[in-house]
Amino acid sequence: MPRFTEAQKESRRQEILAAAQRCFARNGFHNTTIADIVRESGVSQGTFYLYFETKDDVIAALADDRSQGDALIDAIARAEADPVVGLTVLLDLHGRTLADAQRSDERRVVIQGWAEALRNELIRRRLLANTSRVQQEIAHLIERGRRTGQFRSDAEPLGVARVLIALFHGLTLRAAWDGAFDAALTAKTIEEMVRGALQPRLGAADSAGREDTR
């Protein structure tokens, strides 16, 4: 019997995960059984158990795959020498995922994962780890901009990062609810909000001069 290569094994694993994502998006975590995933993927039940022991393992694997995608976006932003460009790239790439109709199942499963994290400690830890990494990347870009004078010196990197992540969580939910999600308008609004929050303030002399003219 021929042996599967590592590439073939990973391909089969991804087929199972894609089938599970479709099932979860349609029926939710708790209404989906392993038998449903097996039937959707077209593999045997024995093959399923070669890759995953439980349904929770499948959910965790989907969270890990999402984490790897976010890590790639973070790495692209980190590679930019200019922190302003890096932050813009980071927000733009995350924003594009919200407008991708082909990722609608993924968004639905992500939202279900947030709810599942309230009862499943494994899922909670993995989601928190992913969120923390993205948060630190945003904070790092803001800190770089503070050091170069491109961002306000009193901007709080971690606080801004938390707000931006919360904003994207809310937009993910809205994109899942509303198929007419306007990514371009949303991206423009986010950019304006970020610029307003981070652009350096006027110097003390300029501020005083403005006060005198009132």
C-alpha cells in the first residue's frame, strides 16, 4: 500500500477542516456531529480519527488555522519600514477579509467560536493567544510611530490596539449579519479615525496662538 506524503496528509486534513467549517456554518457547533463532518468531507470515519480525536479538536484546529492567517498578515505589516504604512497595511488586510464573500462561512464559524470560548477552556486559550498576538503587533507599530514622531507621544499603544481589535470584532459580526457590507467605506472611516487619534497634536505655542484668536 503506498504511503501518503506529508503534503497529501495535510491536504486531506484541510479537506476535513473545510467540510467541518461548512457544517458548523450551516448548523452550529452543537448541532453538528462527527458523522456530519465525515459525510460532508467524503472520508471514512476511520480516516477522520487519524487526524482528530474529537469534534473539539476540529474546532481548535480551525482556530489555529485562523491564527496562522492572522500571523501572516501581521508579518507583512511588520516588514514595512514606515510604521504608518505598516499600520495602514495591517488594517487594510484585516479589512479585506471582511469583504470577501468566499469567507462568509469562516466568519460565521469565528463568531460561534467566540461564544464557544465561554464554555470551552481550550478554545478560549487559543482565541486569547491569537488576539493577544495581533494586539501586540498593533501596539508595536504604534510605539514605533511614537518614537519617530509620526504618532502622538501620549498615544497609549496597548489601549489603541485593544480598541481597534474590538472594532474589528464588531465589524466581523456586522459582516456576518449584513451581506451588503461596504468594505471601502468602512476602511476609509477606520483610517480617518486612526489618523485622528494618533496624529501629533499642535505644539504648545500654536495651541496658545489659536486660543488668543478666539
